[in-house]
Amino acid sequence: MTLSPSSNHPDLLDRIQTFDAETQRGLTAFTRELFAQEDEVLAHVRRRTRELGMPEIQIRPEEGKILYFLARMIGARHILEVGTLAGYSTIWLARALPDDGSVVTLEVEPAHARVAREHFALAGLNGRVEIVEGSAHETLPVLARREPFDMMFIDADKAGYPAYLAWALENLPNGALIVAHNAFRGGDLISNTPDEAVLATRELLNAMARDERLLSTIIPVGDGFAVGMIQRGVGTP
Ligand code: SAH
Ligand code: MG
């Protein structure tokens, strides 16, 4: 696989927009301040995640706002999330839904699910969010029989990403949006010494780029969202 997407157009490489690290930080802080301020609930969830010694790998506010934006843009009603942690991203997603909407979120760690449940109550979202405990690899097949999800947010074990995509392509309706977090793997995506997580992420991205049922790209906010919209039959005779 080629790691240099512009390799067939070397002259385009100097048309890549870059900023030095300090400028990048400032631009992100500006965006966050203006468009992605946390309310008390989200700030509490993030603080509590730290206090409890849980991994602080939840999405960042500007990433949360993008999820919220995407959900609103497609008029999402039923969202499926893989990887709850303390429920930070779930809250961003659930808030984008109409009153009769719902989020089903999958979590393998009972301790994480317990904390997340408290946070959903605090956020007043208990009726709109359901946590399904267990490994997504076991719970997804059961969820296939539920009402169709129009958005799926994948943010769990990276090795599982290709399987989660395959499930989505089997079970989500046309027009549904698949969003996978950490497309850039903190920059390691293009490492010369890829670990298992990087290899699985590359497999996911390759599949998303090539699958004719998907319209895909990467939204380069934060650690990158791989996004794919299911477009079965579009462009085929
Ligand atoms: N989406 C969250 C962060 C999720 S962190 C946020 O942004 O707020 C990843 C979570 O996925 C962890 O809580 C981890 O326990 C969970 N996880 C890992 N493997 C999983 C699996 N196979 N099935 C379900 N959850 C899994
Ligand atoms: Mg993530």
C-alpha cells in the first residue's frame, strides 16, 4: 500500500496546508472556544473520568461538535456507538437527536458502563441512551435485529474496526453514516514500524476507500474521523 497519497502528483505536495505546532494549538483552541464549549455536564464527565483513573481517551470537544454536527446534518434518529467509556461522546451524540431518538452504546468493561450510566442520568438522557454490556463482537450480531441505525460511531478496540465496518455494511440502511475515530492513530498511521492497531486502521481505511457501497473520506479534526456514507447501488447500472 502506498502511504503517500500524492505520490502520483508530486507537485501537489507543496499544496498541503500545514501549521507549526503552536499555531495548530491556537487554531484548535480558537475553534473550541467559539464552537465547542462544554457545558457543566460534559466538563463534569471529563473531570470524573480523570478522578476515577479511567483512561482519558474520550474525544475532544471540537471532535464532539463534529459528531453532533454530522448527526444533525443527516437528521439521525437512531445512533449506534461502539466504545462508551464514561459516556462523553455518547452525550454529544444523544444531544443531537430528536425527542424520540435513541443511542445504543456498546461497552465491554462493566466498570466503564457503570460510570457511564451515572453520567447519562446526570445529563438527563437515561431514557434516550441504552448501554449494552459485553464485547461488541458478541453483541453486534444481536443488534442486527433492532430497528435500523442511521449512524454508527466506532471508537473501541482498533483490531476490531474492520469487523465493525463489515457489520455496518451488512446491517445499516442506505444513507447511513459510519464514523470511526482515531483514523490518524496519533500520527502513527503513516509510521514505518506499524503496530497491530495501525495495521487494523489501515485495513479499515483501505476497505472504506475501495468499497463501492461507500462514499468515504477522512475528516481531519483531532485524531481524525474516517467517515463513510452507505450508497449501495449508486453509480452502478
Ligand atoms: N467513545 C468514548 C471513548 C471510548 S474509549 C468517548 O469518546 O467518550 C474505548 C472504549 O471501548 C473503552 O471503554 C473500552 O473498554 C471499550 N472497548 C474496547 N473493546 C471493546 C469491545 N470489543 N466491545 C465493546 N467495547 C470495547
Ligand atoms: Mg478514540
